[in-house]
Amino acid sequence: MARNARKREISRNFYEKGLGWKVSPASNEHVVFLRTGGVALSLFPSAELAKDAGVDSRGSGFREFSIAHNVNTREEVAKVLAEAEKAGGRIIKPAQDVFWGGHSGYFEDPDRFLWEVAWNPMAPLNERGEMQLP
């Protein structure tokens, strides 16, 4: 359990101190809730989630999904990637123009989840930072 607590602390510090996300007061010693606009990110030990789901916790490689963080400008992509790296993340793919007409890059968080940081000119963000899909 001490290992899980340490991993949770590393992840919490990455998002809270490194990226400046707000931790909800509903968080406790078992789970950390972070506010991310209209979505909440919950940090819970992966071994416990695997146990709850009844699956093996030793998976590796691509996790079959990534989490996207959309930004307002092309220049913000590199800025957010740099912030993630400074906070302890690992750059997987540097900011670059992409085939669909936007600009994006990827980082891996301390729990090895992939985050795409993207600027999408076809889906601008509103004043609250929410993606406006057609």
C-alpha cells in the first residue's frame, strides 16, 4: 500500500504543482479528484482499478486510448508540452503540424498515460475552454 500512496503522491504533484490543476476538497487518502473544466480527472491506484474491474494489472504498451488536452493557439501546444516535461512528464512526440490540419504533440504522465496536446482550428474553444464541435 505504501507504493500505491507514493505513486498517487507523484501523480498528484505532477498535476497539482507541475501543471497547476486544482485539487477538489472531496479528495482523500485513496483518491485524488482534479478539476479540468467540464471533466474531472480521478487519480486512483491502477492495481486497485484492475482488481475492481477483474483484469490483470500488468498491462504494458499502448493503453488503447489517449487523453486530449485542447488549447487555444498553435503556440500553446509546445508551451503545455514543456510544462508537462518540467513537471515530470516525458515527451513522446514533440509539437508538430498534423495530417488533419492542426498542431499537436504527446506526453506521458507519471502513470504512463498518453496525453495529446492539440490545437484544432476546426473546433475552437469557447471562453470557458470547452471545445466547440460542429
